[in-house]
Amino acid sequence: MTAIAEHQTTTSADYVALDEEWSTHNYHPLPVVISHGEGAWVTDVEGRRYLDFLSGYSSLNFGHRHPALVAAAVEQLGRVTLTSRAFHHDQFGLFCRELAALTGTEMVLAMNSGAEAVESAIKVARKWAYQVKGVPEGTAEIIVAGSNFHGRTTTIVSFSTDETARNDFGPFTPGFKVVKYGSLDEIESAISPRTAAILIEPIQGEAGVVVPPAGYLPGIRRLCDEHNVLMIADEIQSGLGRTGTLFALDHEGVRADLYTLGKALGGGILPVSAVVGSRAVLGVLKPGEHGSTFGGNPLACAVGRAVVRLLETGEFQERSRELGDHLHAELNKLVGHGIAEVRGRGLWAGVEISPGGPVGRAASEALAARGVLCKETQATTLRVAPPLVITRDEIDLGVRAIAEVVRPDLG
């Protein structure tokens, strides 16, 4: 873009038109053009402020431009940002040790995006199955749940049940069995001597913030122990304080063999992901078998270490618990008054709009018009996931806007 053309681009409509003309249409964003953010608030190019009720799908757990995270990034930007893994650097080992200590694990595999973390966990589980469990080469199976969301790479969409994610992207990767989410019986029936792992979201985010029935996650752990199968918990959206505990699994007192982490691990500043788990499992990887040029780069590690320091105090987990209780209490007052059901834990809620109410997209647009940014997931569900720095009054503001949208007579 020339300097003159850039100067002429001033309104939200101008920027939306640029996106529509020059970018691939793999998203359908709301027509809000954000130029600044701080804490739980963002400002568009025309100066209008919005309460962020989405947090970048849990990437912004600590809000926009948290001072400690920005300071860590700026300091590291002045030193070195990338070495590749051809060399050591002074942030990598510290990041791995500190993240392992926080999560109670023994080893860290650093990557970039959440999908890369899931792909990495799949590769590790298969290699473990062949080298440790003794599954015949090329036959390992991984059990997954229907309505899952683990990313959009070719292998991951191979076991998605979302037609939009799958259509026209085959042929698909074999080696996965899909069972109903919440059904231990279906998991048990699917386990065979070839089963390497069970890959599960402790709370299904994209499906509408679906919490499984009590006993489901401990039951998976029991089945994994009985059949020598790895339990892989995808905590990319649900982890790092979002539900009021470090991991969503912690609510049930369950430990996984591997956890996939991402989103909030980068503090909303850059993509940082990791697989963390036991040395006996992650230790199967040897040099040359897996890697990433940017995985574990100095800038990512510096920001990731700052994220770990924020979580070590427990302050953000406590905020999510306490403010999450308030959020759910206020949203549940709307059940029967435009809302059919509220699901979730901590500062994470799936708000199911009653039949006859606005569909999710229309509700999201109406909320934006009221200065609250949220996004639908599924046709009639709003996904509410404000930053953990939000205040009680700001939660009330957001819930009032939802009430007005689902019950226009209140507006």
C-alpha cells in the first residue's frame, strides 16, 4: 500500500474492504476494526471502546498488553529473538524448567501454534506406542471425541466431526476412532491392543463450552491405566487459569500423561505452544525426528516465562474462580428469559440462546453495537470468555448487554 493510500484508509469500512479484497476468506469476523487494546478493553479506528468478552479465544487471559508481559517482550526484543534450535540460547532451558515446575510435569516440547502442539502430541503418542507399548508399526490408534476441536491441520480435521472443517480436504489421515463425548462406555468399547492414546478436551470449547458429566475424566484416567494407554488433555483453551484452576482437569483431580498448551501461554503477544508431560513419554523423541525453526525461540521463551510467573502466584486462578462464580450467577438469572442454558467453569461460559431468539451471529453483531465483543460458536451459542483481569462491574456491563440482546424488550 502506498503512503497516500494508507493515509486515505481511515474508517472501519475502509479497513474491512481491504480485508475482503486482499485476504483469503477463511474467517467471517465482525465488522469491528481494532487499533488499540488495554486490559479488558479495545478501541476501534474511530475511537469507540468495546469490552472484550472473548479474549482471543482464551489467548488473552491476562488482558491486552499486560505490563509484565510487554516488559518481558520489549526487553528480549533488545537482545535476541531467534537462534533456531541449531544452537542453545539463554531463555530456553529456563522456560522449560519453569513451565514443567508450574505444571507438575517432567519435560517440555516447545512449539508455536496450538495445532502444532496437538500434532506433536499425536506423533509422540504413536512413537511411544511402537517403541514402549509394542504396538505393531503403522497400526496405532488414538481415540477422540465427537464434536472435538483440536485445530485445523489435515491430520486434525481427519478426526473432526464438523463438516465445514472436513469437506473438500480429504483424503484423511487414518488411525483415529471417534466416540461420543461424555460416554465412558463408548471409550471402553473402542480400546484395543493397538490403542496408543485417548485425546480429549476436558471442556469442549468450540462445541459450545460443554462440561462433561461428573466422573467422565477420572473414568478416562482409570481406563488408560488399566489398558496401558496415554491420556492426552488438550488444555489449549481450557488451561492456564481459564476455568479457575491451572488446568481444567484439576477440577476432577485428574492428571494426564501429556498436556497440550497454547493460546494464553503466549500472553496474547505471540504464538507459543508446548506439549508437557512425563519424561517416559516425551523422552521417546530423538534429534531429527521432530522440530520447528521458531519453536522455543528466545522471544517466545521470555514471554512464556513471564506468563509462568503470573500463574505461579495463583492470583489469576483465584480471580477466575471468584469472578467466574459471579459471571455464571448473573448469566443464570437469564435462564428462562431469553437464555436456555449456561454451561462452563470459571470465566468461561457457553450461553445457549432460547429457541426463537437471535441466532449466534445476529446476537454477536447486536452485542458489538452495544460495545461488547463476543462471538458465536455453533448456531445458537455465545462463547463468553473475558480476560481474567476483568472486574465485577465490567462483567455486569457485559451481562446486561447480553440480556438486552436476547430480550429486546429490556433495551
